[in-house]
Amino acid sequence: MKKYILMLAFVFIVLTSPVRAQEIGLQLYSLRNQFKTEIAGTLDLVESWGIREIEGGGTYGLPMDEFKKLLKDNKLKLVSVGADYNQLKDNPQSAVDNAKAFGAKYVVCFWIPHEDDNVFTIEHMKEAVSVFTRAGKLLAENGLSLCYHPHGYEFRPYEGNTLFDYLAKETDPRYLNFEMDVFWVKHPGQDPVALLKKYPKRFPLMHLKDRQHGTVGNQNGRADVETNVVLGTGDVGIGEIMREARKAGVKHYFIEDESSRSVSQIPLSLEYLKGLKTLH
């Protein structure tokens, strides 16, 4: 009986931890400059940080088999891969093939094309609903999940809500869900915690990124990458987000640091996240 009680206590602690011993992954775009000169060494660096899950989509010019061997050697699992909007629109099968080649489960679209930063309308979003639904059905038939990653322009007002609300309500979660980049929710003036509560289970993926205090936001999807700071030192509210993310059904977390200081900042961000495991 005592052994049984101890086991239950352990399970309770794990399940109530804000990050549940959840793997914290990395979006490889964080190290785009390092990959330009050293691929194997950069993946070695990722492994040295204790990271096991990654998000990417390319091989940086290496043959697929060679790149996958480097991932295996460094115990790195590619969870999600990127797909261009026009690829999903014109040739979604190619996105399926790419994801399967990498062994990824998720395909993420990061941008809905629009010619003018200041003009993003309901017509853009209506087309996106159609594109994502058609591609998402094909991906689902192949055991894959499609997600869209907002960048801020989607939160422009529309009929008392936002264009993002339209996208969320007009799409079936069987075929489209979302990757929340907490920076790109905060930057256009939204609350990441409130959005997680509003759409539980619709954000299986999350980019963890903090923003320098005093940064002026906008709704055009643009920002100075140097405003990316160590997690927990900015104004996004990472601690509260992590507590809500568990309840909202986030399954995979990826640090994304786009600044020129990413190599020095990522280990500090990891240490901050480890500290959150002791919170209740």
C-alpha cells in the first residue's frame, strides 16, 4: 500500500508541474547563421544543450540521408516541418512527402501571402480557410497534422472580433490547428493566456520567445529581431503562459530566438524554463 501511495504522489507531482517534465525543443531558425558555416557542429551544439525535439524543414544543402544521420547521431527528433502557403495551395502532396521524409508529425505554415504589410483583409482569410482545409484533409489522411503560425496581421479587427477568430471558427480542428508564437501574439496587442483559454486544444505547438521591455508593437507582422531576449526577462509573461499552456493542451514547445545573441541566450532560456518546473 505504501508503495502504491508513493507512486500516486509521484504521478500527481509530474502532472501538476507547469511543464510536466515536457521536452523543450528548439526551432532551428534560431541558429540560421550558424548553419551557414557549420551544420554538424551546430547540431552538436543543440545536443549539448540537452535538447531532443526540434522544428525545421530543410537539410541546409545536405542530402536527406546525411542530414537525418546527423539528427540521429545527436538524438534529435524533428517534430514539425515548415510548408509554404503556395505549396499547400498548389501541391499539398509535396508537403506530405517532405514531412514523411523527415519523420515529422506536424506541418506548419508560417505566412499567408499579402502584397502590402498594411493590407490584410477578410478575402485573404477566406482563401486561407479554403487552402488550409483542403491541404489539412490530405495531411490528415496521411497521419499528419497541419498548423498555422500567426504573425500578428491576423489579429486585425473583423465584425467585433478579429480575422484570426474567423479563421479559427471557420476551420475544423481535424484539419487545421495552430502554433502559437507568444511573441507574435503579444506584439499585435493580444494576450497569449487569454487566447489559449479562448481556443483550448487548438494550439498543439508553441514558440517560446520573449520581448524586450518597451518594444512598440504593431499588426503588420514585422519586428526587430534584436528585441528577442532571454525567456523570463521580457514583457511577454512566459511563466503564466507556461502554466496555462499545459491546461490548454500544448504538446510541443520550441524556443525560437531570432536575435544575433541566440547562442548565448538559448542556454539561459533553458535554465529559466527548468526553474518553472518547481512552480505550482
